[in-house]
Amino acid sequence: MAEDLTQEQLEEWGYLKEQEMVAKEPSTKKYNTQNIQQNNTQKSELEENEEKEKQAQKSFNRSNENLNKDTKEALEILSEKLEINEQIKDRQDELNEIKNPRITRDKVRDSINEVESNEVLKESLDILKEKEQVEEQIKAKEKEIKEKQEQKTEDKEQNQEIPKEDKTKEAEQIDWNKKADELELQHEKELEDLKDKQSRLEANFQKSIDNLMNSNGITGVITALQEMDRSLEIMLKQGKEESETKNRQRAEKLELAFDSPKFKDVVSDLVKEVYDERKKVKGGLDEMEKERSNFAKLSTTYDKLTKNKELDLDGYQKLKKMMDGIEKETPNFKNTYPKMHKKVSKTLEKEKENILNKTLNKTKDQEKDRSLEREL
């Protein structure tokens, strides 16, 4: 078709096309400009958001660092606090281990003083004490007389073996026999005097029981027995159930014998029980005093031997010997001072193992050295 157009038509047609392109160009440019602006805006917002995210991340990181730092400090403080609390607890336990036995000793001592301050009961208790001493003297004197009699019989048999012609020895033996007879009579007289004294004390004891009954002192006897029971309980030498059983049995005995001639005998037996229980409590108190002394001795020795060092063989043997002696002398020591007993026992066990290991290792090294020497 283009071949049929004249030159003039071609030029006109080309002009029109050019005008058409010119007419379209502003619209395209406008669209492109808008596009560019929109893209720039989006890019700016994106960059702004990224920057905000970076700032937020930095802020979070700083907060996290501060948090970690605060948490670490808090944990360190907490750990230190727990350690101090543990030290305080250990110190308190050590203090209680010293304090509690002292409180027990004071309570026991107060109970004994309260019983002995009962004037009506005190008379009977004093007589029983003297009576007990006399009975011990009687036993010793009877034993002595028996031994002298056995010696006299043995000497008599030996005399029969002396030749009749040895008049000098026979005369000497007669003289010794005479002195032995005189001594025997003296011992028998002393024994008789002791038995008379025993009878007088028994009569005095019965009078003291009459005084006690006439002065309504039976209540004081029961109270004294209850005091002794409580003392035995806190010394762990008697259980609460046993104390309750004893108290019930005493009340039953008094009730059953109240209107009978045996009532005085029951009261007398109760007073004797007070005496026996008081003696038992005093023995327990003496043992507690020994435990106290042993605690001080063991604690001082332990600190001295273990201060800033391990126990050597000599130290181990010294501490072990002391511990064995304490356990033998005061069997209840481990119950009265459990923390100290456990600490020392644990140290002895540990150091025994260390010493054995060192000895075995030394033996192995010596064997190795001798083996090398033989090879050379």
C-alpha cells in the first residue's frame, strides 16, 4: 500500500505519526514519574522501618545485657546469701550442741535441789544414805572376817606339818595364832557395832516415815518421784510411757493399801524409791558433766590437729585413741553431742583412707624402683 502513496502523502502520514507520539509522551512520562515517586516512598518507608527495627534490636540487646547483668548480680547475691545462711545454720547447730546439754544439766540439777529442799522428805533420805553406807561397811567387814578365817584355817594346816621337835617355830606360830584370834574378835566386835547402828538407823527411818505421814508429806513423795522421772526422761534414760506407767502403779499401790496396815510399808517403799531414783539421776548428771569435759577436750584437740592441714599418722592415732576413750567412758556422748561425734568420725574415716592410699602408693613406687634397679 505504501507503494501506491505519493511522496507527499508519505510525508503527511509521517507527520501525523510523529504528532501522535508527541501527544502520548506526556501521559507516559506522567505515569513513569508517579511510579518512581511511589517506589521512592515505599523504599523510604522500608528503610525507615529497617532502621526502627535496628534501633529496637539494639535497645533490646542493651536491655538484655542489663538484664543479664542484673540477673547475674542477683544470682551472685543469692548464692552468697545461701552460703551465709548455711554458715549461720552450722554455727547455730554448734551453739545448740553446747547450749542444749547445759540446759538439760541445769534442769536436772534444779530437780535434785527441789527434792533435797523438801525438809520432811530430807530426813528420811539422809537416814537412807547413812544406812546405805553402814550396809556397805558391814559387807566389807564380813568379807574381811571371812578372809581371815580362811587364812587361819590354812595356817592351822601348815602348823600340823611343823616337826614337834622344832619348839621355836611352834612357839612363834602359837603367838601368831593368839594375835589372829584377838584380831578376829576385834573384827567381830566392829561388825556387831555396825549391825547395831544399822538397826538404830532402821528405827529412825521408820520414825521419819511416821513424821512424813503425819505432816501430809505423801504428796511431796509423789511429786519428788515425778520430778525424778522427768529428769530421767530429759537425760534419755527413761521414756515418757515408762514414767506414766510408774506413776499410775504408785497411785494404785497407795489407793489399795490406804485402809490397811500395809499403808506405811507402801509409803516407806516409795521414799526408798525416791532415794534410788535420786541416786540414778545424780549418776546421770555426773555422766553429763564428764560428757561436757570430753566435748571440750575433743573439740580443742580436733581443731588443733586439723587446722589448715590434713591429719598425719600420729595425728590420726592420737584423735582415734581419744575418740575411743570418750566412747568407752561416756557411751551416750554421740547422742548428747551428735554433730561433733559425726564430724570427728567422718574425718577419721576419710583420713584413714588417705593414709592407706598414700602408704599403698608409696609401696608401689618402692616396688617399681626396685624393679628398675634389678633391670639395670
